[in-house]
Amino acid sequence: MKKLENKKFDYSVIIEARMNSSRLPGKMMKKILNKPIIDYLIDRLKLIKEVDQIIIATTKNKKDNLIVNFAKKKNINFYRGSENNVLQRVVRASEKYQVKNIVSICGDNPILDPNIIADMIKFHKKYKYDCVTNSFVKSFPRGMDAVIVKQKLLQISLKYGSSKLYKEHVTLYTNHNQKKFKVKNYMSSKPTYWPELSVSLDEIADFKLIKNIIEYFVKKKIR
């Protein structure tokens, strides 16, 4: 990752992560092979050469001290903000770290495919979209979700998206106002079309599935 300087970074990942999940508390720091789940996500994101930096956007809740301590240990940039206003938290993180284009990632997606995100970034850059997303229209498995969005668009969303739902879901305002912006829904090809599959971390059953997947590929030495 490139060092922070007094300039706007072209593409930076911002991960939404917190410990206070109702269905699976502490899931970000649950360990697989003695390694916290968020660390697997970081490793996969580091494979994306188009990304300048990785930022964890967590909350001011004391429970999230564990995430902050992890970020410090791994030398990962972090921002602490509102627990409920996730949109504001992501926007403020992007402003603090001078991000021009945000690669918005949910911490619930630890085994996402970095190649999908790399392709989306290239598409966003080439055609100068405001937003490229594979989550508004589902075609990839759940857990492969990503949004490439201009910081300016999310600043507009924060200003005009006043409802509780818009604050909780970072790109929902964009989704509901696609005609106002240059938005591209990035669709999977037939070999990867599997929208009914979920590899996202939400409940204990998801953790067991992801654990089996990670252990299998680690054993096979496949990244």
C-alpha cells in the first residue's frame, strides 16, 4: 500500500466493521486457524493492485477497541465514528484519509474475490462512472458484494439521505436515485452466476461454512 501523503488517493478500500453484531457478536475477531476473520479479508484486499490503501471504519463503542488494536498491530489505517450512521462513518473516514474513490466493503465478506473488485475498479476508471456495483442487482453469490463509488456521491448521499435506512446502508440512497447519477450495475458471467448462494458472515452457520472453506484452501495452499 502507498504511504499517505497530501494528495487524494484514487482508489481506497473502506471496510465497515464492528464487534456489536446482534446475530453473531464479535464475529470480526472470531478466529480460524489462529487468525481473526478480518485478517483474511485484509489479505485478499491486499491482492488488488489498483487499491492505494485500506481503511477500517469502525465505531466509538468500547467493544471495537479490539478492531482498533488489530488495525494498529497490522499497520492498517482506521477511523472511529457513529455506530448507527454507517454512511457518515464511511464518508468521514474517506475525508480523513483523502479518498477520491471509495471501494466500499462490508466486513461480513471475508472471502470475497479480489479479481471481481479489480475488474470493477478498471471499469469505473475507464468509463468514469459515479458508481459501479455488483450489489444493486444480484448475480454474484452474496459475500462477493462491492461498490466502487466517488467520494462526492456519498457526500451528496449524506447531505440529502436523511432517513434512518439511508444512514444504516451506505449506498442505499444511490440505489434509490440511480437516474440522478452515472451508475453501472456490474453483472457476473454465466460461470459465476449464483445469486442464491451465500458466503457472507451473518450467523454461526455462516461461520462454520467459511471456516471449512478457508481451512480447505489453506491446506491446498491456494489463495
